[in-house]
Amino acid sequence: MLFRTITKENFRKMVEALMENNEVIGPKWRDRDTEGNKIYRFLKLNTFDELQMDYTRSYSSPKNYFLPFKEDLSTYRLEDKDWEQEIHYTIHPRVIIGMRACDINALLKLDQVLVKSAYPNPHYVARRRNTLIIGLDHEPLEDCFCRSMNSDTAFHGFDLFLTDIGEKYFVAINSDTGYMIVNRFDAREVAEDDQRRYKEVKGRIETKFKTQVDVTIVPELMDLEFESDVWKKWGDKCLSCGSCAMVCPTCYCYGIEEHTNLTFTKATKRRVLYSCNLLDFATVAGGHNFRPEAHIRLKYRYYHQFRGFVEAFNQSLCVGCNRCGKACLAGISPKVVIDDLIETEKR
Amino acid sequence: MSLQIPHHDINLEPSMSKPPDFNRQSVLMHTERGFKSEVISIVPLTTQEKLFHIRICDPCERENFTFLPGQFVMLELPGCGEVPISISSSTSNKEFIALCVRKVGKVTGMLHRLKQGAIVGIRGPFGTHFPMEKMVGYNILLIAGGLGIVPLRSPIYWTKEHRSDYKDITVMYGAKEPGQILFDYQFEEWRKIYGLKMLTIVQEAGENWNGRVGLITELFKEVTIDPDNTFAIVCGPPVMFKFVCGHLSNLGLPRQRMFVSLERRMHCGMGKCCRCNVGSTFTCLDGPVFDYWTVMNLKEAI
């Protein structure tokens, strides 16, 4: 990996230049919550000043720029008895600025499923290859447990990764496109002083992790404690609303909906992101539901994240951003559920 | 100074210019593209089930379509929906595939309204298969309950076409009532020409039923099973797996030589939608055919 530094003024020029010809996405301030904290979302930027480089956490993850909530997989022209299928892939280039290490690691996990295993998904691949990713370091929040999930640093999966070292950004460069871009804005070789400051910032970040979740034995616990009361305890609180999956940077399950227009001349096959907590997730035709109760569905959400995905890809699906914990109306978070599970095992 | 990020058009990838080949799982392809197929005939079997014979329209796509016994396809009615259906015909039949569909939901209900000549889409084949290659030199026990006979027709055709590879082949088939027995018109052929031992039983006998009455496990009284030289394929409702596979385990048949086919909700067939999640894996990729040892290790598989 190559490293350079770029002044904040030049970074501004770079973003403005990128905005001229490309769609640029970044964290924007959208609202305030009941406690007065700012709510951020990854949205299209119109001016540089909309970009909040000091944002805390975006409410939902930037995953949806790769896996939209709704996406037309194919369309059909229907004629009398016959039909013709049309498939289009999104290929317009896009830049996403300000992605956290956890969100980049989340994309790498999605890549495992959607690019690197059986049946690569062309819609996802098209978006992934046409997106330039500029990452951004931050000091962890109270409830971030990305460190426990080994997702607090990103080594690949981005083009540029920025660390704020005062009046400059320390830039890790991971692609030729990224290299070309920063070099056009007077990127400098890393000076001794820059590297010292970079290490200071990194060191400070390391000391700020407050929340820890011990996940080393969780894959085994998922089987050992499959019948545990913990699932019923938390599952009975679950409202089966699916908010957790909507904000999660790695949830990818979906449902297919097919629609026709009123004149039956056109049809659409649409993918809609789903949640394994929704009531009819595993309902088959005829009405049988393989997971009729909320606590069983909640258990399987964890089972997939901390057991099934581990078996398939030697890593858990969760990156430790705790967006699900923040979004959950019933106060269920991975931290409390897993701690409870470990506690049960000790008893 | 302006900057244009380079475009990457995935349509230009070599594999994307060809029709998809679902047997080459690792290749980037138009996974949503269905093979346009004509319904060449529809055979009503019972009040609930119809057998659809489907022929892929394009000759090249038809030639390239190969599958193994136990695999399934996603059958699509554009604008209506897509459903996973196991293939119920011979792997050597290059002209058409047979799909038996029970009218039970929205898409299958609409499929039952189709007329001969209708155009549907199929994607596939997907999933694992009954490992007929491992069974060479062994006896085969095929056990079906109800609709479970449908995916077994493919291995049955296979055994006919490779009859000398296998020793004794026994088909045990149980249905709820005589009117629900499927493919009874083929039983005589299976006995006489395929050289299979064919046993049927129903739970509730009707007026014209002279055969056996009882649960499928009753049939075990009539067959001698050599656990050291037998493979079993079991297909039916989950409750049947427990009794049948339990019985076979007690006889000493290794669980790795018993194969079952599971059913779950599916929206993609490609391990992406997660809907068919069973235990730690997916029915569409690691299934639908699992050996019984694997099933025992998958939470709530049966």
C-alpha cells in the first residue's frame, strides 16, 4: 500500500472536481433525534459543504448504494402469448466519501457472498466495480464493538482511506484510480512528522474502544445454547419489524416481487431487501411457516451472523457497528444478547 | 480541473455475452435470465397435481441444459412469480423436462391455468443431486411419501438407463389415499422393464383399493435390507424422514448412505436471498439433497 498526504484545501478541490462529472455520495446531516443528536445519512452531495467529515455514525449503512432497498432485476415486454426479457445493469460511476472501516469490511463480507461464491450477482458486481470508495477514520463511539469483530481497520476494499492528522489528511492508497486522483491534487510524500502524527491519531483511536463483545466461543455457543431461555427472553421482546436488517451493513437477504402494469404489456421482477425477522420470511405456499415465532426468527438472525457465515467464510457476518442496536425499538443489541448467552453458559 | 471515474461495463465480460450456464457456478453471468420454454403438454394427474412437459425454445440453450437426478429449476411466469420445482424426468431426455406442480399457492395456482403452448421461463438447474455415481454396485432403496415420488422419478429413470450398475432396486411409495397416488400408470413399466421391486401403501383405503393399508414404515416388513450394501433415497414430508431414516439407522445403514430432499421457501436458487436458510446453510446450494448425517447436524432441518 502507498501512503501520501493531502492538505484539506486540496481535498476540497478534489471532491469538487469529482462532483463535476460523477455522482458523489457522502455523510449529510439530515435531522436530530429526540436527544438532540445529529442524524446522518449517506446521500448525494451537491456542494462540498454538505459533506460532514466529522460525522459520528450514519443511521443506515452505505450498503444500499450497492444493494438498493428496491431494484428491478429484469423487465418483461408481454405480447399476446409471448414475452421478451430485458436486463439492465447500473454502470454509471459513483464516488462514496467517508465510509468507515467497519462499512468497508462489511462490503468485503458482502463480496464473499455476492462476488466470490457461487453465482456472482451481476447487479452487485456492476455497482461494486463502478464505485470509488474513499474511507475515513474516526474515534469509536461508546457502543462501537468493531474491534471485537476484527473490523476496526480496513486493509483493502477501498481506493483511498483518509486519517485526519490536523491540517492534512494522511491517505492510504489502494488503487491506481485513487493514486491518479490524489496525485492531481498535489499529494505529497509522507514526511517524518506526518507519520508521527498519524501514529498518534491511530494510537488515540485504539484507546477509545469501550464496548467489547467476546465472540470467540460464540459459534459453538450457538449450537450448545440453541434451546437456551436467552432466545425466548430477547425474542419475546422482538417486534418482528425488521429495522435491524434495514440498517445493517451486511444483511443481504431479499424477496422477489413481480408486478405487471394495468394493460398487461409490461412486467417487472423486483428485488426487495427483506429481513429474517419478518413474520413470513420462511412461510411456504400452503401456509406452513418454518419459523412461526419471533424468538425463533431472532435466534436464526444470530445463527446466520455468528454461526452459518462463520462456517461458510471463516468470519462472522457482524462488523460491530451496533446500528441494529440503535435502531431496535425493543432495545435488543448484539452486545446484550451475546453477553447474556455467555453468562448462561457460565452458570 | 474535472475528473471522470472510469466506467466498467460488465456486459463486455466474455462470459456475459453467452447464455447463462448454471452448472458453471463460479462464472459471472446473467443469473436473472430465464430460458424461454414452451409448455408442450400438460398431464392432469389428480385434482391438485399436474405434470408439465416443458421444452426450452432455443436449440442451443436446450442442448446446453444438463442436470442430475434430484436437482431443481426455478420456474417463472413473468409478472406472476417464480417457484422452485424439482425436475421429474430423465437426465438423458434432451427434448423436454417434466415438472410436477401441486396447486397450492399464487404462482402454482396460475400455472394450473396455463394451456398447452404457453411460454414460461426456467432458470437452473440448481442444487445438489442424488449421488448415483456413488451407488454403483449397491442395492438402492427409494422411499417416497406423497408428492415425494416426483423428485424420485429422475433417479428411477437413471436406474433404468444404468440398470447393470446397480443390484436390487426397491421403490416404496406411500400416499394418504388411493386417489392421491401419482404416476400409477407407470408402476407396471417400472416393475417389468426397469426391474424394480415396487411396493405401495395408502393410509386410508377407498372402496376400490385392494392393496396395503397403513403407514409407509409397514412396508419394511416386506423387504430385507442389507445395511452393508444399500443406499437409500428418502423423499416426503419431514415427519416421514424421522421414522424412515430412524428405522434405517437402527438397521445399521450408515447415515451417509441415506439421502433426503428438503423443501424450503426460495426466491433465488443461488444462495443469495437467504430464504431457504436451514441450520447453518442454504437448501438451494448445499441441498436440496442432503445426506442424513448432515441433516442431523442442521438445526431444525426436519
